[in-house]
Amino acid sequence: QVQLVESGGGLVQPGDSLTLSCAASISILTIYDMGWYRQAPGKRRELVAATQRNSAYVPDSMKGRVTVRRDNAKNTLFLQMNNLKPEDTAVYYCYSRKATQSRENGDWGQGTQVTVSS
């Protein structure tokens, strides 16, 4: 089981940028798929960004505002979000999974709250 600890959330204003971190308990070089989901109150969980070894995926709805990258030396996954909007308010969760697992059955962090408000 991989322990994932998110950090970097907080209260920001519209238009601000924020970088979230997800520190893993193992070498992330060994992690097949690692990324971020978010869930706002009353809404379904949605994918923000994913990485698989040397590739990254960002949904069309997030492109242009979100950058995801792995720092293998720090065993940390970063999520940079720019031009934040009130609708980005949510709990952001980091996950990791093996190739044989679904994301749902992988390992998840406890989440970090991001609130965008003026």
C-alpha cells in the first residue's frame, strides 16, 4: 500500500495560482499511474490530471490552466493550477495505482481543501 500525503491547499482569490503536492511513501518511479481528482460538495469526483511514467494527461476542461509533473527525486507529484476560479473550489485528492488496479481501487490521500473566493 502506498501512503500519499497531499499539501498546499488553502484559501486563494480568483485569478491566483496554487501548487499542490502529493508526497508518496515509495519511489514514484515504480508507480504506474498517479494523479489528481477533485470533488466539490454535491458533485461527482472528477479527474484533474494524471501521469503514467513519462506521460501526462489533462482533460480538455482543465487544459491551459493545469500542469502536472512528477519529481522523481522527491517522490512527489505536483499539480500547478493557474487562473483559479470559484468553481475550482473542491477537495483535491491524490491517487496512485498499479497497472492491474482501477483508480478506484488504488491508494488515495486524505485530500486537501482548495477554496477560491474573493
